[in-house]
Amino acid sequence: MALCISKLVIFSLLFASIMFFTANSHTFSRSLRPEKLGLKKQKLSHLHFYFHDIVSGRNPTAVRVAEAKMTNTSATAFGAVVVIDDPLTEGPELSSKIVGRAQGIYTSASLSEIGLLMVQNYVFTEGKYNGSTLSVLGRNAVFSGVRELPIVGGSRLFRFAHGYAQARTHSLDLKTGDAVVEYNVYVFHY
Ligand SMILES: *[C@@H]1O[C@H](CO)[C@@H](O)[C@H](O)[C@H]1NC(C)=O
Ligand SMILES: *[C@@H]1O[C@H](CO)[C@@H](O)[C@H](O)[C@H]1NC(C)=O
């Protein structure tokens, strides 16, 4: 009888600990087949749009939020930090169809020429891309002909995105500083 009870106790303890360990076995990592996430074939997409950097007027979409003591006397505005929510349009006119916005920051990060560090998300609103984003992290020497910026990631339709964007200045108003920049984006995604 005593033996039976102790067996029962041992069994219950064992059972309880199994329950305990299964309840607490949160798996930190596991490998997964891509199909499990609905990832089939990698695609390459080309996006074309115009980026409007509006720094002047009553409704600027690019505002300087920080600078250094030397920024105003620096030939390259070194140290200026600008936050943007710039419209992206199908054609070069601001009145043409809006396909998304570029939201983020650019910083004047070169002492020797105007070279911006661009850290921003393209937030698309057009068609099936509505709600999908691409993340850009790159260098933009704005007075060079074609600048190339890496696309480092994306969301929704652009999950696992990687690629590059090519920027060409379409027009620049030297008086106001407003600029329209043509973008060609080439991106791999699923
Ligand atoms: C730089 O110039 C702007 C406008 O000309 C002015 O508002 C700002 O206070 C100046 N900044 C410094 C640090 O001198
Ligand atoms: C994009 O999606 C949002 C939220 O679902 C919706 O309110 C908006 O009307 C959509 N925009 C376009 C252009 O389809």
C-alpha cells in the first residue's frame, strides 16, 4: 500500500512537471519553410514617381528641426536635420496623382559637398500598394546627376524587400529651395 502511494506521488510529480515544462516551453526560434509564410516566388518590381521636397511657403513638407552652431556658416549646411513628409506623385506636377509619401529625415552629413544622409520610408497609397512601405537608408549627393540609394526593407507587399532607388533632380527652384526629384526604384520582394 505504502509503495503504491509513493509510486502515485512520484507519478503525479512527474506528470505535474511535464505539464509545467510544456506550459512554459515558449520556443524562441525555429526554422520555417518559406511557403508557411505564403512566400512563393521572388519578384522584381520597378516603381517610378516624383518626389516633391517643399521647403518654402505656408505649407512646407520639409522642415529643419535641428542644426549645429556651424551649420549656417558651413558651405554644405553641415549638421542640418530636416524632417519630411513629402508627396510622391505619378507625374512631375504636384497636381498629378499622389501615389504615396516619403516620411523621414535627411541630414546634411558631408563637409566637402552637399551630401545628405537619407533615412526614410516610402508610404504608398496607390492601388494594391496602399499601406505597404519601403525603407531607404542611403547617401544623396544632391548635385550629382544620378544618385543611388539602397532600399533596405519593406512591409506588407514589400516584405523582405531589397533593392535600390535612383534619384535624378527634375527641377530645383534656387530661390525657394523647392525641388522635384524623379525616382526609379528597383526592388526584389515576394
Ligand atoms: C541659422 O539661420 C536661421 C535662419 O536664417 C536662424 O533661424 C537660426 O537661428 C540660425 N541658427 C544658428 C545656430 O545660428
Ligand atoms: C488606403 O487604405 C486606407 C485604409 O485602409 C483607406 O482609408 C484609403 O482610402 C485607401 N486609399 C486609397 C487611395 O485607396
